Amino acid sequence: MRYNNIMKKFLKYYLVATVIVTSIVIYAVYASFAYTAAPVKVGTEFLVTLKTGDISVAYEMTSERFRDNVTPRMLEFYLESHPIITNYTEFSFYTKQVEDGFAKLGGTIISEHGTEDDGVGYVNVQLIFEDDEWKILSFDDRDPLVVDERTVDDIDFEHFY
């Protein structure tokens, strides 16, 4: 009899603990996706806006620090010299990192004019949480596996394009 009471209590506590741990894991997974969703949405909208050629709208999606260093004309020159950013068939972000008001997105972009072998490039977007929304801090088409810890303050904007 005493053994049955001990087993019932054990099972009760075990089930409660299992439910709590499972809830925490589910919440953590949901939170991690929700936490990266907003920067991914803004990064995606930015690249789509660049593809449509609406540079003025894309420029308004950039951060104050970006606009302090890059004029709309400089942005146009950069895009002209990096056509894969505006002439692509698809892109996807496979790395997403959000920390302390900054987000880094990295992925691949497929050129409209290339083949499967030579038309695949990279796309990297850095964002900053500014004025209660995510804004573009920088972007480029370099290989994200090459370690580069530059910030917008480190970029030589005299030779940006």
C-alpha cells in the first residue's frame, strides 16, 4: 500500500516536470524563430525593393549610420557594380544571428544571368534596431564564411563604389 502511494506521487511529479520542461523547450524554439523573424522580413523586403529598382524606398529602409556615410547616388553606383544584388532569381538566408539590437543575415543569391555553377553568389545583410524598427546597417555580396568583423565605421566610403 505504501509503495503504491510513493509510485503515484513519483508519477505525478514526473508528469508535471515533463510538462514544464516540454513547455520551456517549445517556448524557446518559438522565441528563437520569432526573434529572428523581424530582421529576416526587413532584409527580405530590402532585397526585393532593390530588385524592383526603387532605390529611394530601399534607401529609406537603411539606418541613420548608413545614410550618414552613403548617398543615394553612391548606393546606385554600388548596385551597378554588383549586379547580382538586383538581378537575381532567388535568395535565401541560411544564417541568422540577432544580438543586442544587431542582426546579421547571410545566405545565397542566384543570378538571373548565370547557370547553377557560376550564377550562385552570396548575400549578407546587417541590421540595427533603430527607432523601434529594424533598419539596414550594411549589405554586400561577399562570401560570409570569410571572417570579417568590420562595422559601418570601418568601411572606406571614399572607395565604396
